[in-house]
Amino acid sequence: MFRFLYNRARKIKEYVETQKKIQRWDNLRRMGMHIGKGVNLPMSTWIDTSHCYLISIGDNCGFGDLCVILAHDAMPNEYIDATRIGRVTIHESCHFGVCTVILPGVEIGPMSIIGANSVVANDIPPHSVAAGNPAKVICSLEEYLERHKKNMKTMPLFPYKEYDCKYITPEKKKEMLAKLADTDGYITGGYTAMIQDNECLVRTK
């Protein structure tokens, strides 16, 4: 009985949280912000709501927790009685690590990855991986993916349907800990599960 009530409460909580996200996305769109389809935009992402109509996010973008998207900068206001504003254009299939700050007036090219804790103060070209403060390109997307593909040939692989937090058993946890004792690994199939089975993240429609 306790487990039934716990699972019921968890499902209700998940439903409420999902509806809050959807309501927020709808409100931002009504205010003029463009948000494409398939976007992972967590509640913790801080959006410059007063100027959100200057912000555009393309399809299939993803944001880690606590990212910030700014379209205005009021720092000089006291001194020159003026606030800088600028459009923020994030093209399709861009992904941002946790705590990334995106400043006004930047354009981020499609299929780009920005590392955690970066500050995007300048444009990022398409198919790039950038990081730092200010964020600078460190390699191309192709180079980044090739490095991961090479690693996957020798590092442990863990199927999503067995090792994701929804599925993993105590035995699987022990196995994962042992295999990751002196190396990294990869959970595989999570994106496929999200696309085909609607698992993982709640994304915009």
C-alpha cells in the first residue's frame, strides 16, 4: 500500500511539474519569444522576460540547469541613462551546459555545444564546441564527436533501458561502479528512448 501511494504521489508531482513547464513556455511565446519544437528548457533557466521577444531558440536545443539568457544590460543605466539591448538568436540543435550565461546581441550557430559555466559574449559559429569566460571555440563539432566515438570503442557502455535511474537495480549499480573505477563510460540509447518512447526530458511541442 505504501509503495502504491508513493508511486501515485510521484506521478502526480511529475504531472504538476510538467504542466508548470508547459504553462511557462506558452506564456513566453505569448510575450513574443520564439521557442522551437523539441526544446529542453528547464524551469531553472532564467529568461529575460522583460525583453523575451528579442530571444529566439531553434528546434531541438537543450539547456542544463541554471542557465541564463539575457537580452538587455542595464549596468550603464545610472551613468549614461541608457540600457543596452540586443537580439539573442540560438539556432537549431544547440546545447548548453549547466550555468551557461548568454549575453545580449549574440548569435549561436546551429549544432553548437557550449560548456558548463561559460559566458557567451560573442557570436559562436555553426558546428562548434565552445567554453570559457568569454566562451571561445575549442574545437569543431566533428572533432568533438569523433573523440567520443573513439572513446566508445574502449570504454564501458551501459544501455539506457537497463542503467537509467528509472530502470537500474542495486546489482546494476554495483556493476557500474566497478566498471567505472578507473575510467569513464557512456549510457547509450537515451536519445532514442526520448524520441521514440517519449522518455527522459519533457520538451516543447
